[in-house]
Amino acid sequence: MLLTALAPVIWGSTYLVTTELLPPGRPLLAGVLRALPAGLLLVAVTRRLPKGSWWWRSAVLGALNIGVFFALLFVSAYRLPGGVAATVGAVQPLIAAGLSAALLGDRLTLRTLLSGIAGVAGVSLLVLRADAQLDALGVAAALGGAVVMATGVVLSKRWTSPAPLLATTGWQLTAGGLLLVPVTLLVEGPPPPHLTGSNLLGYGYLALIGAAVAYGLWFRGLRALPPTSVTFLGLLSPVVATTLGWLVLGQDLAPVQALGAVIVLGSLAAAQIRRPAPAPTTAGPKPAHRPSPESATAPGARA
């Protein structure tokens, strides 16, 4: 669980890297250069290609977890204040819990529902501003991003790949990156003709750390943990982003934001609690009679 939590912690640094190192106004290009090079690198290292149904499954999962998610994230980021987009996106654990109950047969508990509601409330206190303006299309995009990401998480649990973890991660990153290429060219045009050293450093960080490492840890966690538990860990991203903005960029951190962070961490911890398996109630067969030490040492016992 701690290793899986490193993925949203890394993703929480994306805002800092984007604002400080990347050229402005090119979020889709950042998505392509974050996903596609990392995916191709993992495919080259593992030297494994999909087989059979995993060609279309990798395309579906790559679209949900990366390609379509990044595109919807781009729309919501441009049409909504960051706090509104993050608050709407915080409903993802609740959506994943519902999908897990429907597709995987997982039990939807009251504690999970209350933890999900508390998580949304905590994120809103952490990042939402009183003067935030709502936009219907932006809200729909943010909600759609939460739905497609939650669906990708649940399907990743249902479709367990027989291939090594890094190969499966590479397939999804490549598929998602390829899906973003035509959208990026249509919306943002060709890449800038000149990139600075800071730009290249930022793109390199997003590709190697933010994609190859982070998504590898994320998908590893999905193989070992319930999908609802994994999506709750995603609430760490706005907490880390706000903390880095305070520590590195000198942004103000109000007491209400600190309270929001505490609520988010509390909801995350509550969601990870698992009810122990009930002890068996049926009586098993009676154990065979064993001789007592006295009878074992009695005369004739070793005969």
C-alpha cells in the first residue's frame, strides 16, 4: 500500500513541474510526452507485445487510464478553476466503489461511502475558493474524467494481464499516448520549435518518474489491492500539490486548508480498514486420540 501511495504522491508534483519547467499553454503536449516515450521505453525494455485479446484490452485500458482521462482533464483545467476540478475529481473513489460492487462483486460498505463523502469535503476545503466560478462543460469534463479513470481502475483489476507488470504498463502508456497525438495536433498544433533545458528536464521527469515509475507502482497496487482502496490513495495528489505549493512556491496555507488535508488523510485511512474474515463456525472432525505421555512411556508402548 505504501508503494502504491507513492504514485499519487509523484503525481502531486506535476503541478509544480508544469508551472515551473514546462512551456505554458501546452497541457496536451505534456500528456503525450509524458505517456508515449515512457510506454515505448517500457515496451523496448521488456521486449513483450500484447497477444490475442490483450491488443484491444490494452487499447481500452490505455484510453481510460491515460488518453481519454488526460483529454478530459485538459478540458476541465481550462474551463474550471483548479479547486473546482480537483473537488469534482475527488468523487472518483465513490464511483470506483460502485463499479467494484457491480463488476467485481465487492461489498459496498457504509464506511466506504462515508469515507468517500469525507474525502470530497476534505479536498474542497483544501483547494476550493469562495469565488470559484462553475462552468457546465468543465464540470461535465471533470466528472467524466473521474468516471473513465475509475472504470479503468476497476477493469484493470478485472482484466489481470499474464504478462509482466512493466510490459502491461508500457502497453497502456503507449496506447494512451498514441490516442492523444491527433488530439494534441488538432487542438494545440505542432510542438514548439525550440525547447529550453528546463523544458526538457520537466518533460523527462514527467515521462520517467511521473509515468514509467508512477504508473508501474499504480498498476502493481491494482494487482494486489482492492480497486476502491487504490482510488482512495489518489486523494493524496491534491494534498501533495498544496503542500509543495506552500513549501516551494511560498503559497499561503490557511488553517481551513490544513483542516481539509487532515480530513482527506482521515478518510483515506478509514477506507483502508478491512473487516477481518469471520472464523469458521462449523465444527470439524474430532481429532484422533493421541496417547498421553504417561501411556507413551508405559511398558509395552514401544512394542
